[in-house]
Amino acid sequence: MKIVIDCFGGDKSPSANIEGALLALEEHDDLSLVFTGDEEVIKAELDRLGYTGDRAEVVHAPEIITGEDKPTDAIRMKKDSSMIKAITMLRTDKDIAAIVSTGATGALIAAATLRIGRIRGIRRPAFCPLLPTMDGGIVGICDSGANVDISATMLLQQAILGTAYLRHAYGVENPRVALLNVGTESEKGDALRKEAYPMLASCEHINFVGNMESRDLLSGKYDLVVCDGFSGNVLCKTTEGTALELLKKLKKEIFSKTKYKLGALLMKQLFADLKEFMNYQNYGGSVLLGCEKTIVKGHGSSDANAVRVCVNQAYKMSAGGAMNAEVEAALSALDKDKPTDTANS
Amino acid sequence: MKIVIDCFGGDKSPSANIEGALLALEEHDDLSLVFTGDEEVIKAELDRLGYTGDRAEVVHAPEIITGEDKPTDAIRMKKDSSMIKAITMLRTDKDIAAIVSTGATGALIAAATLRIGRIRGIRRPAFCPLLPTMDGGIVGICDSGANVDISATMLLQQAILGTAYLRHAYGVENPRVALLNVGTESEKGDALRKEAYPMLASCEHINFVGNMESRDLLSGKYDLVVCDGFSGNVLCKTTEGTALELLKKLKKEIFSKTKYKLGALLMKQLFADLKEFMNYQNYGGSVLLGCEKTIVKGHGSSDANAVRVCVNQAYKMSAGGAMNAEVEAALSALDKDKPTDTANS
């Protein structure tokens, strides 16, 4: 299996991207890598890290897409950027199965949507990051921000995509799918949720368990939550922000009393473990579901370990062929069974 | 000042409601209370608590509205309920300034909207709960769930309402108002946010500071966040849920090692303080802004202290006259200045 690594664009790129990818390379004998970006810089980094193997090639791409670039402009104007070169290779090289990027999100979505084909029947690709649950499992959130204006049919498609993803990449046999809502009762929510609920409830291809209130996200009662990209983004970032702020406050308060400092010394490992537990980067990047090939978007602040996890995630999704076939079959069965919703976007 | 207390409907009602209200009564010499609910039960509770003063009257209302009642049915069918009796008194008795209820949210919104007049020009009342920020301040979230389908004009109205509320009830001179969005850049978001941003930015009656990402809610950089009721609900409940789950996990892990248990003993007070800090009930209920009179909705699980805080909050809003006049003036100036958005709801 061959995976292309977009080496530039993240806060710690290119070092973290290259080092992380090499760490993943060590874990899989059948994996090989393509690094895109400034050739000289990448080669110097490979030298620095002492990589002497033959499973990593470098493709020169001197430009870098930043958050300031308008996505559609970036695709058109920066053809020689590490991201667009990587996407182009993903499209044209049938041996390349996946891309891992920590670059600008908007440009990556635009490039993936315009250059990589979608699974037949899928309206728009959607992000599905994973968060840890308190019982040691994971929960997927789809969509977490790719599509802020969506339809009920898209929510149903996200449920089908996420189900196939969790089954194929994480071995969750029959993922429990919930609809993010303001209450658990079936009639709750805005017009979109009221339209989507019966569609989800009557779909045979997913295991719909009803509405979920956001306070139960980490409870372990759900494997997949479907939502519009706006509230999904709020859901993810609030979880992350609250955990960080709370740990920060705890740390600050510890220094207010000597006995707290002593207690914290004894509990040092526990606090470190808790911080690692809540570090969403340990659970991989946001996979963009719905494309014909695997696209993993690592967080902009990804360190080497975060990139390593992203590459492993892309590797696990190598069963993507079977996964996409399952999604296609479900969508085509749906099309036969029932009319779609009113929105056509 | 006279405040009516809906004694039934919360998980710990009527005891918590009566006890909490009496605690607040002790704090204000010029306050008097009206308790609505089953007279016999309330009087027995007052006896049990040893209340012998003359500043609390009881109005008999034997029915109880529950979460199972359909809001509009509840208003029509349960006229003898503690909530509807309280709302009716609030409407008809000019001496009563406010209601505090821990009962069913939907019924309270419906009753308030239908029975209590709105401030002239306000389209729909909105909930504005408060959360603690990490620098020791508070942040208001408006709307947190009353209106799940809204327009840009309603977002602007919420900004004006919340600003007046924080100024008059909490002394925040010039509240920093942010729009909840998926990114901080001005062009971010869905169609609703794109329409609302320039309206907020050009409004002279508020101190708009731009978009806020949900991860910064507790940062202390904002005094008021405006949002639709769907994502506002997600924002509040995710904050609450993450904090609770994290503290629960910490508590559980402490028992895994002896040294953690020792450390936790030393830090016992700090953990208790942290839990109290994150206990949103300490910051009062969700005020329903936009009505002619003060409506404070306490959480269904409110204990006596939470009810006490809610009553104090209702008391602080006694300057409601001036607050409502300020909102009315701002709305009428807006109407003169510019066209409203396309949505008319």
C-alpha cells in the first residue's frame, strides 16, 4: 500500500509530518510513502532522521497553501503546492490509496471534492473525526464541519458513510447511530431534524438508536453521531475547549496551596494520562468520508505522533474498496425504495 | 418586590423550591413571595422549615405540568397547575415582578409567549443562561434553546436583549458580544451566520467583537454569545457534559492506585471547589429575555441553593423596567435606520 504525505501546511510541518510518517512506516512492512513538498527540505529532514530505506520517495512541490489562500484560488493557482501535487497523485496514480494532510482544511475539501471522485450517489463528502468515550471506546462525529448548510438526505448519507467507516476501519460490527438534537424525544428539534428523524429511523442499512443530547456524547452509549457541519463543529470544539480549560484551571489552582502541590505530585501520572486521554490527536485525524479514495486530515497543530496515528488510520482504511462498495449498495437500495427529500443540493 | 414561585415540576420540587425561595427571602427585606401549588403540601413544607413570617402567601393550584404534557395542551387543559396559575398571576397582578419555575421548559416558553406580553418589537423571547469563565467572570449564551429555527434579525435582537440584561442585572458596562461560528474569520459559517454578521457589525447598540469558535466559550474573552437555539443548546450541554464526564473519570481513576488516593485526599477541597465552579446552577437559571416581565427558568434538577440563586437573579432583574425600555429604544432606532432581513418569523 502506498500513501502520499502532504509535508507542508501544519504548524509543525514539515518535521512532524515526515517524522510521524516514518514512525508509521516502521509499523507496516507493506507500506510505502510519497512525500510532497520542497525536495531539498524534505531530503534534509530524512537525512536528519537517519532514514536510509527505499520505501519513501520525494516529489518536489515548492509551493505551500496556507489558511489565507481562498480554497478555489489555491487549487487553481498553486498547482505546484505540496497539497495539490499530493491530491493530483492520489487521483492519477492507481497505486496510491490515501493522502494524509495537516494543511488548510478548506483547500483540502475543495481539492478532494473537485479532483477526487465521490462514491456514486453521495452528495457531498463529510468529515468524521473520532473522540474517546469514557468507557474506553470511541465515537464518530459526522459531519464535524465540511458542510454547514445541509439537507435531511445528507444526514442520512452521513449515517450510512459513518456506519461503513466504523465497521471497516474500526471493527465496530453494528454501530449505534444517533441524531444530534436538543432533546431525546423523537419529535424534538428544528425543521431539518424533524425531517431527518423518520428517514433515519426507517433506514435498514443503519442501526439508528434515536436522538442524542450533546451532554451524552462521551457517555459510550453511541458509536456515531450525525449532525450538520455547524452544530457538529460546535460539538467537537466545545468538548475539546472545555476539557482543555478545565485541566488548565486545575493546574493553576494546584499552585495556590502547598498541600495541593503535594497531592498533585502524587497524582502527576494520572493527570498526564487524563490529558493524553482527552488529546483528540491520539484518535487520528478527521477522515473525509464519501470520496473514492481515503483522505485523512490531521489537525493543523499535529505533532509527529499525531501524524503517525493519521497514517495508521489511512492504512486501516485500505479496506476502502469494500467500504465504498457497501456504501454504494446502500445508497442504490435507498434510491429504489423511497423518494428523496425536497432539497437537491 | 413580589416574586411568584412555581413550586412544582422540578425533580426536587416542592421542597427545594420552597426552601430555596425562603433562603432568598432572608437576603432581601423588601422581597415577598407567592407560592403556587398544592396548598396543603406547601403549608406543611413551610411548617417543616419553621417559616412563621408574613412575607409568603400560598395560592392553591393542585395540578402539575410535566415534561410529558404537550406545551399548548398544558396551557389550555391545566389551568389549575402551579405553573399556569403563577404565569396568570404574573400577567394580571401588577405588583408581581417575576416568576421562578423549575417546571417543564416547553410549557413555560409557550405560557410566557402566549400570556406575558413581549417587549415591543421583539419577535420571540430567547433563553440566556450564564456559564462561568476561567478568569472568574461569566458568559451569557443567547439563545440556548427556546428557538431552534431562527432568522438573522432574531440573532441581532438576541444581541440587544443580552447586552441590556448583562448591563442591568450584572453591571457589565459594555458587554463584548460574539457570534457563535465555525471559525473567527468574518466570512465563515452557514447562510444564517453570513447574513447576521454584517447586521451585528453595523449595529451601534451593541459591542460586537466578531465570530467566536466554541472552544473559546470559557476563555473570558466574551461576555455574550449569540446563536440559534439548536447550536446554543449543543454549546451549553456539551460544556456541561464534558466537565461532568471528565470529573467522573478523574474520580474513578483515583481509586486505581494508592498514591492517587493519597493525592486526592490532599486535593479533596480543590476537587470540590472545581466541581462547584463548573456547577452551572450556581450561576442562576436561564432567563427568558424579551418578555415584559421577568421569567427565570431553573434547571429541572435544581436543589434549594439553585432555586435561591434563581430568586436572587429575578430580584436583580427588578431594574427590568429600565432594561426593557433600553431594548425597546434600540429596536425602534434600528427599525428607522435600516431594512430588516427577508425572514419575517
